[in-house]
Amino acid sequence: MIEVESADSIIGKSIYSFMASKYIKAFQAFHESVCQGNKGTLEFEMIGCRGNHRWIETHSVPLRNQQDGKLLHLAIGRDITERKRAEKIQQKTQERLQILSQKLIEAQEAERRYIARELHDEIGQALTAVKINLQGVQHLSSKSEIALLLEESTSIVEVALQQVRSLSLDLRPSLLDDLGLMAALRWYVDRQSQRGGIIGEFLASPLERKLLPNLETTCFRIVQEALTNVVRHAQAQRVTVELRQQDAQLHLVINDDGIGFNVEAARERATHGGSLGLLGMEERALLVGSQFNIESVDGCGTKIHVCFPLQ
């Protein structure tokens, strides 16, 4: 644990020389307590001779020296580094789940507000206009006036149908269910490219097998979130989405030439309630047993690589 070749090289040295500085005072108080006849347990961090940090759990009891009657400190130390590492991962996971749960509720409410607003403002107005025109037809005798109102109503209905179709596509494209992931991604990349005014390219090799529905949905949602972020924040000129199968894995790679960002800082902000996008993509990938990796450098764009298992 201390990374020495033999006991001779450390006998006579203070234990504090191997201890992380922020735990020295706690260990001194613990040591004094044991030497006063108390037993106890303490966790602290040690730094070995090779510079490696390890977490130690010590179980200590007082031992009376038969020569002078003084109490000595007898301790059994155990390396708990892996346990501490697992606890830290578990804590971060719990924090992420709490943030995601809260953000999920907020996202659901935001989506409901959006749908309600679209239905009321756009579709509701269109139907009201058609209703008024139809009521007006009842009081008209001129065929030309009736034809004009009917033509106007038809145009209004056509616009309303386009709005309903657009709203439906934003929620979930029918292409994903009807024609599969390839067609849905190709359509979505083209659509976002036109919306965002960037050059979008979709590259794909034929898949050897049909993907499971939950895998297709996960892959599509990750691309959806990634391209939304590119259009909103990246200031990119070009974005490429690549889908390829290699052995028993499906690789999804998204590259943009935008301004990039600090990935760790973004994760930290997300953990404390910031943007849901990055955490959402990672959690979606983890739920289907995938490996999610994101690389970004200021001024050099961003690369997202997700590896989905197919077995």
C-alpha cells in the first residue's frame, strides 16, 4: 500500500509523511484517542512512494506496553480504494439520475406547453377561420362569392394539415417506424441542415441485420439531440453523421467543425442542473448497454462516438 521494497526503508519514519495533508489532523486526533484507551475506525488517503493515491481503512485498538505501561496504537489497515471508487461512481450516478428525473419532468411540461400552444394558436385559428367561412357561405347567393370562400377555406385547411404534419414529425417521424433507422436519419439530417443553414452529410453502410426498435429509437434520439445542439450552439458550417456496422457492433459517429466546448465543464454544469442534452444522450446510450464518448476542442469542433452492441 505504501509502495516500498522492504520494511527497513520505512521503519522509524512518521506515518504522516505518507498521508495526504488534509487527513493529517484527523489522524492525529484519532491517534491520540486510541492512545488514551479508545478503539475506533478511520478512513484516510495515503500517497505511496511512487506517488499513487490509495484509500485506507484502519481499525485501531489500544495496546498496553508491558515495559512502561503506556498505551500504544495497534492498527490493521485495509486498502479500500476500489470501494471508494465504486462509491464515488454510485454517488455521481445517483446525482445524475436525480437531475435527469427533474429535467425529464420539466421537458415533459415544456413539450406539453409547446403542443398546446401550437394546437391553440395555429390549428385552432385555422379551424376558426374555416368555420367562419362556412357560416358565411350559408348567407351568400352568388356562386362566385361562395367559390372564393371555399377556395380560401381549402388553402387554410392545407396550411393546417402541413402544420399538423410538421408537429407530428417533430414528436416522432413516421419514417422511423415505417422505413427504419437509415431512412429516418437521412431525412432528419437533410431537414436540420436546411433549417440551420449548414451542410449536412449522412454516410451509412448497409446493415447486416434489422435493429431492435429500442436501439433504433435510441440512435435516432441521440442524433436528434446532437444536431439540435450543433444548430443552436456550435456555429458549425458542416456536420457529418456516419452509421456503420463492424463485427457485432453498430457505430454512430457525429462530427461537426464548430467552435467546440469544454466537455468536463459541460458535464459539471449538467450535473448541477444545467442543460439536459449531454446527460440525456449519455443516459440513453447506457440504457441499451452502449459506450458513449465525446471529444471536443475549442475551435476544432466536436466528435460524438457511440458504440451499440448488436448481440
